[in-house]
Amino acid sequence: IAGVDLGRAVRAAIEAGVAIKGGGHAMAAGVTLMSDRLGEWRAFLEERLGDAVTKARAEAGLKVDATLTANAATPELVHRLEAAGPYGAGAPEPVFALPRHRLMEVTPVGVEGRHLRLRAVSGDGRAVEGIAFRASGKKLGEALVRLKGAPVHLAGTISVNRFGGRERAQIRVVDVAEARR
């Protein structure tokens, strides 16, 4: 993401003792860390890069590549999209709009409830799960909470959530708007 310096974050993690070694530049980095420090590493990155990522995305605007419904958001679609990768600075992941889905659940999750897990239902009654990372206390999170129960347009990338031995598609929500008549 333009405006987010991964290499600098890795160097700061090494200086802070979170990572053992690593390096990189603004657009790519590598790191070595102890497996028992993975949670600390994740928290460090969220703290170090979260605001920069949010700011960079807000300044860049949002380009939607295609529309999608809850019914079409499947692990099979994700696997096909992954086969079209790799994605990176020159080839970003596709962003999908999910128009007119009712926002049924919005639940804080993660450390201090910083992320919001959600469930949205399309007009045909099919549901899709979603996650809005680092959204609590930010405009996106406030909008999701305020619009719970309402028809919305969601935008985000699609990924597979592997939990409890199951694979489910989920939307990584980056924007929401109220669906007006």
C-alpha cells in the first residue's frame, strides 16, 4: 500500500525485540521471529501500521472491480482468485461491492475489540460473514455499528476463513454505505 513502509516497521520490530532479524523496503519485507511471539508481532504491526494503512486507503479512494452477492461468495471463488495472483502493489486484490445486503450482526472481536466481525444477508436470504480490521473507534466501525439491521452496500476483498475445520468465504470490509431506496 503506497504510504505504508513495511521495511521501516520490520526494523522497528527488531529494535523493539519483537523480531529476531529481517529487512526490506517500503513495499516488501521479510522477518524472522519466534513462533511464541506471533501474537506480539501481530499487535506490533497493527499498532505501528494501522493508522498509516487507514490513512493511505482513505486518500487513495476506492476502486470496485465487480459486484458480488452472498450466494456467490464461496471458498471456490477465493481459490480461483488466488490462482490468478499473486497480488501486490502493481496488481491489487480485487475489491467487490455487495449491494443491498442487510447488516444483521456487528460484533467486536480481537484484542480490546479492535476488529468488527459481521454477518450480512442478501435479498434471497443467503448470508456472508465479514471482518473489518482495526475498525472499532474509526469511521468505518462507527458506520457499521450505526447501520446494524439496515440494508447496506459493503465493499471489500474476499478471503477464506478457516476455523473449526471448515472453510467459509468472508469479506474483509473496507467500506460501507447505507443502501437508500
